[in-house]
Amino acid sequence: MEAIAREEMTDEGWGYYSSAADDEVSMRENRTAFQRIFFRPRVLRDMSAVDTSTSLLGSPCAMPLYISACALGKLAHPLGEVGLTMAAGRQHIVHMLPTLASSSLEDMCGARALDATQWFQLYVNRDRAKTAELVQKAEQLGCKALAITVDAPLLGRRERDMRNKFSSEPPKVQKGAEIRRDGGTARAISAWIDPALNWNDLQWLASITRMPLILKGIQCSEDALLAARHPNVRAIVVSNHGGRQLDYARSGVEMLAEVMAALRSEGLQNRIEVYMDGGVRRGTDLLKCLCLGGRAVGIGRPALWGLASYGDAGVERVLEILKEELRMAMVMCGCKSIADIRPEMIDARSLQAHISTVPADRLFEINYRPLPLVSRL
Ligand code: LAC
């Protein structure tokens, strides 16, 4: 899907979605970290029926995977976020709607299937009244949780995006006052985000909505423990934001291992649900995260590649493939249900070793194209 998306998309759209911070080390590390985890499967367990279903914050879903918030869905396809929501609904998984959507909140929520679950991702505005209005609108329109992005006081430096001018429509859901178009898409859409956001704001955010709060972008055990002890937080997403914020931030899966160990040692592992995102491209990646104690994983770019390639049908195909791969991995590990997935089913001893002697990442090699260097006259 990524290869097809690349052919279908504009340079501007491709540059924005595919890029990450600085040298893109953290983006690649999200993939390579999975290659340092191996399975310890169980056998002879009657695998004639396998069930991948679970629930997230009380909402049932067909598998422990959700589509994460991604800005400007119409850079992929005219359907934009509506196409993502249609596919998520048909596959019975959660869709986290973005603040920086190219579709309106009404259109995204209007496209929700009857029994489907949507969450709303929030970037907090310097003008708190605008944020309160937006959050309340999302709740009225039926969103079931509020995922506050906590790893983005500013958007990271993504050089491949910065080389492009932003020529598209700005986000529909929350318009910025000023739009600078000469420094790439990320700069153009984010000027109004409040860099002063801090732990003390969570109580206020909890006071303006009944939606449970999710903190998206936790990156170490210290902050995970603060979140787990916070009276208003119900879930966290352990994530380096697709490698798009701080280069050399550790991978989502490595941080998940650290966070779960810390929560368990304090007896807090059941206080909050723990999700992760970053680099999930295979069902085995998903299973590894569940073995580590994660409750679900988010995908971003894979859904966008499906959308850019074939609209909502492409997104649905991505979800089908991941579900089939997860089912297969569960069969091979001896897990009939999500509840059977255990920490001892993986060997993650090398996870913290940041070494480069890992198998080559074929997906990356196929799709990466270096900056064409213009020779000096
Ligand atoms: C990004 C923001 C918008 O990563 O989430 O571009």
C-alpha cells in the first residue's frame, strides 16, 4: 500500500505523511525495535477457533487495534478522514479523529456506523475557550474518549516536509489565525497550539467533558506513573509520534516495555489502559505489544497509505490484512483469545540494546528515496 500510495500522492502530501524529525532515526527505530523481539510459542492447545476481539475503555472492538489521529486526511484522498471512519466502522475498530482534520467534525461523526466507536484527539489552543467549545462539540457528536496529545508543544523539524510549500486547504476542525505556507505543512497548520500545556491543565480538561481522558505521547516510566496516579486519566498512549517529534526518542515498543514494568512494580497496571503506536506493520508486531502488556496499538501511516491507494476500501484491506496476520500469530503462539496472551510468550531481552545488527527493513528500503543532490555549477 505504501508503494502504491507514493505513486498516487502529491509530493506535498507524501512529504508530510512520510517524513519524520531530523535524520528520521526514531522513525526507523520504531520498525527495527520489533526485530529485536522473538516469540516463545506454546503448542498442543486446540487452535480450531481463535477470537481477536477485545474492548477499549468499555467499547467492544474486533481486534486490539485502532486508527490513530492523523492530520489532513484529504492529502491522501478526497474522502479524507471520512474514508478512515467508514473502514474502521466496517471492521469494528475504534477511529481516533484528529483535531487537525481536513473534514469537519460533523462529517466525520456523521459517517460513523451505528455501533462504531470514535475518540477525539485534542491539540489544545492558546485560546482555551476555543478548546472547550471543540471538546464539547466532539462529545455532543458522540465521541467516546478524549485523547490529549502531550508530546507536541511544537511540531518537530521534518526536513522533507519543510522543503515543500503548503498549498492545500487548512484543517477544517480548528482553523489557525495565521497560516505561513513557506515552511511545509506541519508549520502551516500548528501555529495556534499552546506550548504551555502542563499537568495542571488536566483537571480543567476533565471538568469540561464527561469523556474519559487519554494522554497520547507518554515516553518514559516516570510520566506513565504520574498519569496512572492522576485521578482524571483513564488511558495512555506510549508513542514517539511516528518519530516525528524528537529524533532519538526511543521506539514505542521499547517504551511500552519500560512503562509496563514500572506500572507492575507499583501495582498500577490495571489503573489505566496502556496503548502504543509507532512502526506497527505486521500482526506479529501487534502480538508482541500485547505480550508486553499493551491493551491495543494504534496505526497511522498504514491507514493513510490504504486511503491514498484505494480510498476506504484500501483502508479496510489494510485492517483485514493486519487482523488476519494477528489471528495467524495467535494460532502459532497458542493463544485462543486476547486473554491467553502472556508476557512469557516473547523473548525481549535484546529490546533495549540499540544495535544495528538487525535484519534489513525491506519495506523501508523499497520506499526510501534520497534527496536528489544538484551538482554545483
Ligand atoms: C503531525 C501532527 C499534526 O505529526 O500530529 O504532523
